[in-house]
Amino acid sequence: MQNEKLRNVAIIAHVDHGKTTLVDEMLKQGGVYRENQEVVDRVMDSGDLERERGITILAKNTAIRYGDTKINIVDTPGHADFGGEVERILKMVNGVILLVDAAEGPMPQTRFVLSRALELGHRVIVVVNKIDRPDQRVYEVVDEVLELLMDLDATPEQLDSPMLFCSGRNGTASTSPEVAGADLRPLFDTILEYIPAPEADVDAPFQMLVSSIDYNEFVGRMAIGRIERGTLKQNQEIAVCNYHSPDAAPRKAKAVSLYEFEGLAKKPVPMSTAGNIICLSGIGDVTIGDTICAPDCVEPLPFVKISAPTMEMTFSINDSPYAGRDGKYVTSRQLRERLFRETLRDVSLRVTELEGAMDAFNVAGRGEMSLSILIETMRREGYEFQVSPPRVLYQEIDGQKCEPIERLVVDVPSDAVGSVIEKIGSRKGDLVEMTPVGSRMKLEFLVPARGLFGYRNEFLTDTKGEGIMASVFESYAPYKGDLSRRSTGSLVSFETGESVTYGLFNAQERGALFIGAGVPVYEGMVVGVSPKQEDISVNVCKKKQLTNMRASGSDEALRLVPPRQLSLEQCLEFLADDELLEVTPHALRIRKTILNHEQRMKAQHRKG
């Protein structure tokens, strides 16, 4: 039996192809807002960081009504670092809307999310978005999507997927690229016709797979998933089990409160039936992949294991001379508590305590992006701590040391192709494919993940800011040999104090500075970058001696070059192996692990 009044659909795409903007318009045209209601853009990106960066970090659920049918929509992240979110969400839905940019065409993450959807046998509606772009190439993109479907061994039915042409920003859809649509009706109609209604065996014993977790300060963890069969009532007794640990006894629990998604809100309901996507509280230690079922019929559902993290960083308490000045949470207990709390919300994160170190924790995640978002979130909450440079996680496969390899796709102006190939070659990358796209070139490489650390800045310089790069985890492959991490040295402060124009003026001849005048510095803090390979000690606190008498006009006005302001990502990319990043709510300071110059030289000598 199918619940014809219901459709569950996920929107999948590469980053920046317009998923969240399209959902905005679907909500507006699905009657979620009152006529006079003030509407924010990208309403699904509710987090501050999501709004600032224009990216989706966590998958979000919403629902609209079209006629008398309820359509549950899941907006998924496009970034490769949050790929784990997408894999899980696909278990909740019966079909997907694949969004492809009309100018960029399919990108690495498009391939990744589409392959996952095809493996699960989902029906796909292909939407070519942003057809109002001046550089759109709709017909070529349609061919590229069909090639991608053939590449991924799509079934004849999946190859025959309906194609729509949309402008998410204008809220229009049409079945032909020649004709501009008036609204999103063609998209809604296609969802109702093409995406199957969920199977709904209401009389069978209750069963539901947890595909996502929400966290609320008041009720704790909330399980989100689609009811596979049966009915769930509020305060009903339930059992929790997991497919990957068959020997463990099922845990007893109670469905304290039930919610269904309605527009942007969660609506409390007394009961819910098969096919619906619900949110459920009352199970304290529930995790993604658990199956919740009726106590008299415990049957765990199979589930894709969450991919293991590929890189890690060490988080430790701040021990610099300026520790504790502007942070609210500075102790190792508070840091430990916060990191372990994050693992409740983000299942692709692993936190382990460092052996022999009471105040340091290894945090492993999917990529630099996911870890930098964790750092920025903690910083805004008032935490003060230090992080090490990112490291990749190696694996031993058949007695051989293997490292993670990324599939990197870059889209660059033709005149920048040479320098990009040369730089990636020096980082042990192999060129796999090269296709011209208009006046630009699309290059595909297989690069060790560690080869991409610190490359983004160089890439933007080489392509004069016009290049687009995106990577997705490919596989583990045998270790490719040593790589030089950075070809420049650091300018290191020689003493503690406040930076002075006179000292900075002398230091700027040695390299580019990160700080201006009047900034508190300490011995061992990195204040700039030197073009040479070795570090240079500079005294930025040096004042001009005012003892000898001279004419008032003989002093030249000292002109300082404006300092380079580094963002959090740029700081992480810049870090050398013997450096740490000190993170406080109001400052980011790069420092040497050993602050004292003499001790640092001795340590280097011993290492050498």
C-alpha cells in the first residue's frame, strides 16, 4: 500500500549550484509564508556561519503542501567535507532532484551524490539550474549529465529521467530550455508524477531507521528518519538496535515527543504512520544508523557505515603568554566537554584523548573545511585553545602504507593551465582528464590529500582569482613519497611587547607582515612570512633612540606596507610543522611550538 498523499524528496548537487535558493522559492510557492510575511533569503541556512559563507553545513528538513499532497524536502550540503550527511539523508527519501549549474555543468560532488542516489535505486529528476546566466551552455550541460549517468551505470529508466530547466532565483521552471517558465508548477507536477509515493504498511510492527540527528538543549538528541512500516504513538514503548552490532541487546526507551515537519517548523503530533519523516525525542544515546522498532519485533535495518575521517588536528589548551585574556572557556575540562558534545551532533567526527597529555585531543574529520567550521563555531562561543597543522590519516592496506587521494577538478582560464599543472605535479598529483569549456579549461587530477594543504591561496594567485577548484575523496592509494609543505619561512617576533612603527618598518624589508602597529606580540609569535626558506627573527617592538639631538625636519615619515590579514582557513594553510595556531574569540595568532629562540634552535639542531 502506498501513501499517495505524500512524497519524500532530497535536493542534491555540487556546492553553489543553487539548492538552498531553489528550496526558498519552493517554500514561497508552496504557501508556507503568509502574504505579508517578511522573508529572508536562503532561509534553510539557519546557522550564522552558513549565512556568512553561503554554504549549507547540516542537512535540513522542511515540508510544503501542493494541492492535497505533502512534499517532504531535504536540503543537503554540497561540500565534499559534509558528504557523510548526504549519504545518510538518501535513506530517508524515495527520489532526488539533481541540480546542475547551467554554466559549470557536473562537478566532482555532483558525481559523488548522484552515484549514491543511483546505488539506492532512487528515481532522479534532473534540474538544469541558473539558465538565466549569461554564460549558460544548457545543451552541452544536458549532454554532460547524460554522459555522467551512463558513466555511473544508470538503469534505462534512470537514463530516461525527466529534465527541467529552472531559474531558482526567479522561481521559474519549464520543460524546454527555449521557453521561460512562469512559476515552479512544472517542478511540483513532475515530483508528483515521477517520484513514487512511500510504501506504507500501517498494520505491520513499527520500524524506523535513524538517518539524521538534531540536538536541542532542552530535550537532548532528537532522531530524524522515515517510518518504514507501522505506526508510532506518543509515549509508546520502543526498542533501539543497530545492524552493525548484532550481538548487543536492544535498548528499551520511550517515544517522549513526536514531530512532523510542516513548512519551517516542527509540528508536535500525537501519532505518525509509515512513509512520514518524523523527529523523535526521548532516546538519550541514539545515533545515526540505529533502528527504532516495536519491542516485540526487533529487526535492525542495514545501513551504510559512515566513511572514516581522512585527516586530523590536535586541539590543546592555550599556553601562550596571552592565554586567558579574552576567552570565557579556557580549561581542558571545558575543551574536552565541548569536543565530545560536538560528536553527538556530527557523526563523521572522531575525538580521542592524547596518551600522556591531559590537555590535548586529536580531532579527526572529513576535511579542512569541516574542522575549520568547528574551530570558528567554538571561537564564537568563547573558547580559547590551540590547534596543530592538519595531518592526513594513513592506513595500512596489505602491509603497505596508504594515504587518502582526492579527485580534484579545476576550471581555469586557458592561460593559467601551465602553472596549475606544474604546481599540482610538484604536489604528486596526476592529470587524468583535460576538456576545453569555451575559453576556459576543465582539468581533473588525482592528488594526495596532503598535497592540497595550503594550495588554495597559490591557486587563486596563479589564476588571478578566476579559477574554481573542488575536490572529493576518491580512495586510499600507496604512499607517494615526501612532499615539501611550504617553500617560505616565517618572521618570528624576538621579544614580548607591543609592535611599533619603527620596528615594523625595519622588519617589512625582510618579508610581508601580518600585523600593524600597536598590536600586542610575544616572543615566538609569527608576525609575517619571509621569502627565504628559513625563519628570521625580527624585533617589531624596537623603538627609535631619542637621545641624540637633531633638527626637527631630518626625520623621514615612515611608511608601512598594509599588513596581510589572514582568515582562519589561510592561517591553517600557512602553519608549518613546528607551528601552532592560537585561537581566541578576538584574535588568531600563529606561533612557534617552542617559543624561546634559544631552545628552538637547540631542538632544530638535535632534529637536524
